[in-house]
Amino acid sequence: MDIYKPDGDLGLPPEILELLNTLNDADFFQDGLLIGSWAMLFYQDVLGVKYVLRTGDIDFALIPGVLKEAKTFDLEAEFKALGMEPITDRESGLQKFLTDLYEVEFLVHRSGGREDVKLVRKYNVNAQAMPFIDILFIQPIEIELAECRVRVPRPEALFFHKLIIAQRRLKDWKKAKDIEQCALLAEHLDPDCLSEIAGSYKMSKKTLAMVRASCDAIGFSLDFLNP
């Protein structure tokens, strides 16, 4: 796994560092990743990607195998100790942890069926089961901060993932944000790595059409689909 050691703590707020340290102490990043817009923030030092963070939503992804493991760490209790309020939707079971500055949500890959919520006993949290999360775990990278290590998706994997999910978005502003992030990442990708990731991932015709549509939207060559 590639490990990057930025200078300092990337200017992260103390509250975010405290959250990441708590997850690190739970060995969470053996099973999980920091994903979404906050991963983009980490790429600024690694790749020089200039991204203005505009969301307080912090998403973490978990490998599917973690669902079979017994409880080893009570993240819900630790989060409460940090002043984070657990909120669970009565109908869906979706769980979020809220503060005045941000909210945390967990996701896990599903290969079929509906997008439901799974109990992650190992960490005592619930995770939204969604498709294509497995892409984010292809060759992840690690960022070593002063007091913890944070695992994030490889930029090529996050780019490929967002090419797909952008076309699945029901809200225009979410789709626009995914497309914007794809456009920013496109300038900093390793072509060989992207081709390897895309070539190793089995896609349906529908998924391939999503990838093509997002590439068209940002004017990105489709050569990586035919290495």
C-alpha cells in the first residue's frame, strides 16, 4: 500500500482530527476508508488537487466482510463521548452521528438486492448498503498524519467510482458535484492505474453507459476502457 506523509495535519480542524484519531484507535482503517468530498481534501497535499470543501458530511466506507465479525469496539459510545449525537431514521434504520460542524455516515458495499441498512456489530454502528462501494477499495492509499493514519481511496478508484454514481444521482446538485470532482481529478490521474482498475472491474452495459456519459460531460478520453 502506498503511504504518503504530508507536512503537518493538512490544516484539518481539531474536531476532525479528534474524530480520525478515535477511528484510528479503533483500528477502523483496517476495514474502512474515508471517502467522498473529504477524501478530495486529502488529495490536495498528495496530488496538488485544489478543492474547496463545501460539505460537512463525512462518509466512511467499510469492506463487506466486516459484517460477519463480532463486536470489538463501540464506536457509538466513543462518538457520544466526543459530543456526537446518534440519529437513526425510524423507517429506514439509517444512522448518522451529528455535531454542530459535521455529520458522519457509514456505507458498505452490496452486490445485489435493495439498498438497505446493515448493522456493523464489530464497531456498533449501522451502514447503508450501496452498490459500487467495492471500487473504492481497489489499491487504496494511506495518509500518515502526526497522530494517526487515515486510509482513503486511490484517486483513480475514486474517479472511476464517481463516473458511475454521478449518473445514478436523483438530485441535480449532487450529480453536478460528482462531475466537478471528476473533472478536477482527471488532471492528476495515472493513466495506467486507471486502465488497470477499469479493466479489472466487471461492468454491465448499463454501468458502462454511465461511465461514458460522465466522461462525455467532462471531455475525458475513453481510451482507459480499452487498454
